[in-house]
Amino acid sequence: MADRSDDLLWNLDRHATGTCWRRVALFAAVSMTAVGGVHLLAMALGPQVPLGLAIALLTVFALSFSWISLSFWAGILGFLLKALQLHPLSLTRHGPGEGEIPQLRGRTAILVPVYNEKPDEVLARLATTWRSLEATGRGRAFSLFVLSDTTVDSIAAEEEKGIETLRQRLGIGDRLNWRRRAANKGRKAGNIADWLDSHGHRFDHMIVFDADSVMSGDTIVRLAALMEASPRTGIIQTHAEPMGRETLFARVLQFSASVYGGMLAMGHAFWQKGEANYFGHNAIIRVSVFSDHCRLPVLSGHAPLGGEILSHDFVEAAFMRRAGWFVWSLPTLGGSYEELPSNVVDYAVRDRRWIQGNLQHARLLGRRGLHWMSRLHLAMGIMGYLASPLWLGSLLLSATIVLEHEIVGPSYFGSAPSLFPNWPQYNTGHVHGLLVLTAALLFLPKLLALVLRLGGSSHVQGGRLAMMASVFLETIFSMLLAPVMMLFHSMFVLEVLMGRAVGWPPQPRGDRGMEWDTALERHLGQIALGAAAVLVLGNWAPAFLPWLLPVVAGLLLAPPLAVYSSRRELGVAARRWRLFLTPEERPGEATLNGGALPSTA
């Protein structure tokens, strides 16, 4: 057992300095990349494009390209860190949270807020986590709380009965608690606030789960040890890997997150350091600080942009940092899992709630006392969904410029008197340069992530050939899905701005297939837009149509993509063919300290 004198090796606070050069380097790289892209586009447009259209397109493009550039450089940083086997905080081979775990002194509560979930599935995940925790020998430092906001009496009765059964099966006694609130006030944040008021004084830390969370006992214990050794730290967020679903859609996304997600998380941890973000679950939090400083305000006005804040996590991280406490992301810990929606529509519906919640954050950007990095996180959360209407705007403006040129023809003389005509300029070199740069930003991180896996752990994901085939097919799938999600997000943003609010119903779980009538109904507008693009551009600007082929193909193929990707049998077949495998489901890998991952299929 490590001595408390080794706390320095676990103290995250000592890594809080030295952030300036990291952020300057990143933002310089992002800025230069964005400026280069805007310059290439401006040169490609030439003087023949009407000034108003050119300015509008360049503005929208600059915002979108900057967003893509940030993800690109985070991916490059993550690749370098992984390739060199460096910890993103210490930049050495070893970082905080590694090695022998110190003895725990404090008490930690694991909170599982539930709202009309299937009790057997929630308790199966919880049992898996607890058995893994008990295997570490440190289980006495932890207690479990299932915090029910369930509104359906029959489900609540199943919860209560299941808790009693689980107590007996695990031998956990009164360290497994269940309570049901009479009113779902404040949603998840209100549920946790109610626990803080009634039980928070008894615990030093809390680890917040979602209903679909599973964590390794080793990771949980390390989080608690890190928190105890870091007296200025308020939140430590791990990187959660999606797992557990079997539809083809979910398997593709689980594979994508497994291959690329950790690399991106490493890159972001490098520059964010003690001003990282919180994603609402699978994180450890200092109870007293959270209770004192992270209560959510109720925004003035009515929903969707007023009232209760739907997306609580970014705001809580901002308030934690405002109070002087660090927020860390440690993607190197591993052992943290969640589930994904199993089809395109459920995935989009979940984003609809997040869009409303994140757009509310615009009202908090100017709040006094926030750290500038917290404001940046709030802005990035907003931009994550505004990127879709910006991309749509870029496509529409580009098409308008092309159609205006084809229908009206070139303007040889502008509004100012001139003896010499403005001959049309076709800067194909700049066009090709912009295409190469864009392709590099989008696909190079994927290629580098593949290189890492081929040089290391590809054997746990089907072998090298299966890994390369999976990356290729995932890339095609993502290209087809991207325009579909772009239109969904653009429509949702427009609905929020028009004042249409949504609630926060329970998230559909399980391997839900989609029927053809549902797919056609949900994607009818996207098919119509894709068909209109083919007809208009095919008639007036056929040379421009091939450039939009990936977008148009995704829209026209949206229904079959949604239907077939929702099929569980296709997901199971892909696993049989060793496609889209994740390390957690390979034989001998699907364990948490000896406890099998739960199957809720």
C-alpha cells in the first residue's frame, strides 16, 4: 500500500501551471489553418462573385473552418501524445493517477439518478460496477444511492423491489439506498441538489452516474485517491467509452469512439488542463464545494431559452472554476462506459434536448466572474450545434453563387465606371488547394488513429485487415450520416430560436429497430431537399453537382440508411465478421476487474 508521502505523485493541482504556452500554440495553429482556408476560398471566388455573397460565404466559412481546425489540431496533439506514450498533463511517461493506489481516507457516494428507466437494466449495470469495486478491496469507502424521479408507480415499485433484491445478492446492506422524489423539480440537477441537502454532509465526494453508466472499480478508487490528494480540485472527469448496444448504427459509433475518441480527449486534456469541462456523469466531485457554489440559476423568461437550465454540466463546471477550484479531464484512466442511442432518430432526438440546453448557455456567457476558459467551453458547446446551420449556410451560399454565375452570366463591368472589363478568373489551383486542406482536416486524424491501432492493439479489434475495413466502412457511414444530422440539427436550432421548447423525457434505450414508415416520415424533408438539389443543379449547373454528391447521396439514402443501420441482426453479423469491434467485447477483455460487462440487449 502506498504511503501518504506519495501524495505528490497523485496531486493534480501541481499540474495547474504552465498552461499558457500550450494554449498559445494550439490557438496559433488553429488561427493559421483557418486563415489559410479563408484565403484559399477568397482567391477561388475571384472578383466576379458579387461582393455581398462573397462576404456572407467567407464569414460563414471562417466560423465553420475554425471549428473543424480545432478538432483537427486536438486530434494531432492526441496522436503525438499517444505515439510518444506521454501523459497529457505531465508530458512524461507517467502521470497522476498511475501506480499503486494510496489508502483512502474519505467517503464517496455513487449517485445514480433515474427517471422512468427499466429497473432491471439499471440495477444490472450497478451490480457490475459494485462487484468490480469490491474486487479492489476498497469498497468500504463507498456507498450507493439510486435517486428516483420516476413518475410511473409501477416502475417505482419495480425499482424498490429490485433494490431490496440487490442488497441481499451483493451483501451490501444499508450502503445501497433508494429514495423516490414526489416531484421531478429541477430534473437531474434538482435530483442531485435534493441529495446534497439531505445526505451531502456525510460524504467528501460524489461520483455521478447516468442510468446507463458502468465504471471499473479500479477507476473509481483512483478517482477518489486523486481527489483526496488534490486539495484544490473540484471535479475530475474521465473519458467515457460507449458500449453495450448491438444495432449496426450503435456498433459503428461505438467503434468510432473507441478508435478516435480517446485520441481527441488526450489532445483536449493537453491544452485545457485544470480548466477542463464536465459532461454530467462518470466524474468525481467534491461535495461541499459543489453544494456551495454549483447550484443552477433559473433563467428569466420562458423556455426554450429561459426557465430551468436543461444542460447543467457545462454550467456546473463553470461555477466550480469561478469559485477557484480546478476541473480536470483524465482520459488515460479508462474503465468508464456509457450507452448510445441505437438508431439515427433516437440519436437526433437526444441531440434536440441538448441543443435547447446548450443554446441556453448563451445567456450565461456574460455572467460575472467566469473564467475565460469556462466561457470558451460554453461557446464551444453552442458552436457544436451551430456548426450544422453554418455548414448548411455555406452549401446554400455556394450553390447561390454558382447558380447566379450560370444563369446571369459573368459581369464584365462593375458598378464603378471603367474602360476595362473584369474578365472572369477561374483559380482552379486555389480550389484544389482548399479541397486538399479540407480533406486533410477531416480525414488525417482518422488515418493517424488507425496507424496507432495497427501499431498496437489491433488484435483486440479483429486484426489489422478487419480494423482497416472497419475504419473504411465507418468513414463511408459517417459521410452519409453527416448531412442527415446537419439538417436535423439545423431544424432543431431553428425551432429553439422560434420558441418551441421540449421537455426532457426518458431516453429510449435498448436495441430499437426502425420501421420503413417511421424512416420515411422522419426523413421525407431531407429526401425532398436532396432531390431538389439534383434537379436544380443538374439543370442549371451540372458541373457543380459532383462536388455536392456526398451531401446529396446522404440525403437521398437517409431512409434505407436509418432502417438498415437500426437492425440488430446486422450489428451481430458485423461482429461475427470481426467488423466494428471494441476492446471491451473481445474474449478476455470484456471485464471490469473480473466482473463481466452487463448485457442489456
